Amino acid sequence: MNFRIPFLPQILLSVALTGFLQAAEKPNIVIIFTDDQGYGDLACYGNKKTKTPRLDQLAKEGTKYTSFYSQTVCGPSRSALLTGRQPLRSKGWGMPASEITWAELIRKAGYQTACIGKWDVSNRKAIIERMPNAQGFDYYFGALGANDNGTVRFHENNKAAGSTKDMGELTTLYTDKSIAWLKEKRDAEKPFALYLAHTMMHTIIDASDRFRGKSKGGLYGDVVEEFDFETGRLLDVLDELGLSKNTLVIYTSDNGPWNQDKYTKNKKGHPKDSIFWGDSGPLRNGKGSPYEGGYRLPCIIRWPGKVPAGQESAAIFASVDFMPTFAELCGFEIPKDRRIDGIDQTGLLLGKRKTGRDYFYFNNAGVRKGKWKYLKANAYFHGYAVEKDREKAEELYDLEADLGERNNLAEKHPEKLAELKALMSSIEGKNSGTPSSTPNGRAKK
């Protein structure tokens, strides 16, 4: 056999080039995460009052998910998104420094990382080892907590950076900071991950003068329309910088909307005549509830040429799946020393399979498998979401026929009830921990 040694460098070059091309194909990641935005807030999810042309266009350019789940309250939803773990493990608002985020892992894979906006997993306190810089983000600007008291206090990296009582400036401010990072701080030689977590539409809502009073949906509608506009500005900058083609854009929210009766007009600290709740659309209840209105969120994902355009998917998908999916797409390994509840959804994302998760676990309240959903009799509700007339009985729903969870089929389908109860028991046997902690660290009872 006649081996031609001079070709060896060419072979090595070819191997190296293949590796380079694979690295070059690693997508940039942009997560746009809203606060307390309902499933039915956007026109592309059925809203008839609010105009959301940019998010509607994003849905046409990507895939719209109709069975996407986050968590039912703010801090736990963020810990789940960051760690791929249920808040029972990652401690919600009290996420310890020992938790490993996808930002830490993706940075080791060569990415530059930034977090803009609401952090909400360090007990809303400046605990350095639990703040964004220590949890994998090269740059941070935003608020460590929410705006419940009408004031937002900012940090830039680990230093205090002023405060504001003008809630109407926040959506534009966070968008401006994100754009500035992309244009001025980003290393063009590296792929990047930008996690933009807005304060709106949380509790004390407001819009800027440009949008206040302009929508048909009241002040809340004004806020939604401004958010849509500002999201469009960010997407335009991705186009301007030539980044859109290789950027995976994810839009979703942290939990369902405040929409319970006790939160009505003129609540203390709120703008006059404001109703600060969103629209769950056809879903039952909202934030803090184990019904679909608490957990099921709008989600739109775009990656031109990779994620199918103009598609709608009813496959079960969840924010805990981001960690393992990013691991596959971006080239890092998920932690082996702890339970990761998310699964790799790359196949679903790229349109190579139609099915998602076999089940989604509802924070010790119930379980979903396919079209069927089971809730325990003592399913946990946060106080403001309690339905006083709810009978404390096991519940079974066919979500394809009864998305609003009005027809309890537990007595009609005992075999399906038993199946889901067994699944629930098997999951509970793998779980440990206590219910998600509150912002001040006290465990919920």
C-alpha cells in the first residue's frame, strides 16, 4: 500500500476545519423573559384587544408552542430556567450558590454571557456569591428583586447602580442596556448568550408616555404593546449586526398572570385606574395556581433555517428543558452530580420529532401525561390563587377536550386516574426537598 505522507497535513487541516465549522455553527442565545404575562396576552395567542405585531411576526418566523410550561411564581420560575431543576431542588427565590446554571456551563464552552433585568433568585438581596456574576454571567444590569413597593433598585455587576420609581421606563431601559451590550460590550469573536428578564408586567405596571393610553386593553394593554415594540427594537439590532441568522431567540414568560378577584382597581401603590392583571385566555386561574393558567405560558422560538417557520406545536415543552437543550446545541455537558429534571428537546426544537415530554411535573401538585392531567386533592395553591369553592378532591382532566379544566373526569376514568397517580408517586419518590421558599427565605407551608 502506498501511503502519501504529504497529504497528512491536509487531513489534519480538514479535521481542524470541520471542528471550526462545528464551533461556528453554535447558535447565539437570546432569551426574552417577561414577568406575569398571561397565555392570552398576545394577538397570536388569541387576544383581540392588544396589538403585538412584532411578536406575531416572530411567531411566523419561528415555532409557536401551545403547551409550554414554566413555574407558577417568579423566583422559582427563574431558578428552574437557570438550572434545569424543579424549584423543590433549586430552592426558588433562595437558590444557593452551589446550584449550577447553564450560564456557568455555556461560558466554559466559549460563550460570552449577559443578564439584563430581574434576577430574583438571591432572596432579592445583594448576596455576592448568589448574584449573576457568580452564577455564570460576564455582565449584569438590573434589579435583584421585583417592583412590589414601587421602587426598583439597580445593580451593575456587583455594585449598586441607582434606583427608580418610574415603572414606565423599565422596558425601554432594559432593552437599551441589552442593545448597548450587543453593540459595545460583546466580543464579536465569541458566540453569546443574552438573558433579558423584564420587570413588566409585574404588579405595579406602567408604560411610557409614548404608549400610555394608546391600546384598547387599558394600561395593561399599553404595557404589552410597549413590550412588543421594544422587543422589535432588539430584534432589529440583531438584524443590523448580522446576528439574526445564527441566533436562537426564545420568548416566553415566568408564570401566569395576576388575575384573581382580590387584585382589582386602585390597589395601594398602583397607577390610578390601573388593572395590572393579564389574560389567561382559555386557561383556568392564573399566577400561583396549579391549574393551567398558572403554569402554561406563551412561547415562541426562532432560529432561521433551523427551527421550522410558521409552525405551531402542541408538544409538551418546559423551561427546565433549556439547560439540556443548550448543552446539545452549544457543546457542554450537564452536571452529573445532581438530578436534572429537564430533557434535551433539540429534536422537537429543530422539527425532527413532533412529541415533547412524556409528562410535566407540577410542583408536588399533580402531573400531566399526554392530554391527561391529574391534580392531587391537596394540590398546592399560593394564597392569592386559592379558589374558595374548589372541592378538595382528586381531579382528572382531558386537556384536549377541556382546556379550561371544568369537567373533572376522575370518577369516569378510574383506570386513567390510577395510572397518573402511580406516575405521580414514582416522581415523588425521586424528589426531595420542601416547597419553594418565599423571597425572604421562609418556607411556604
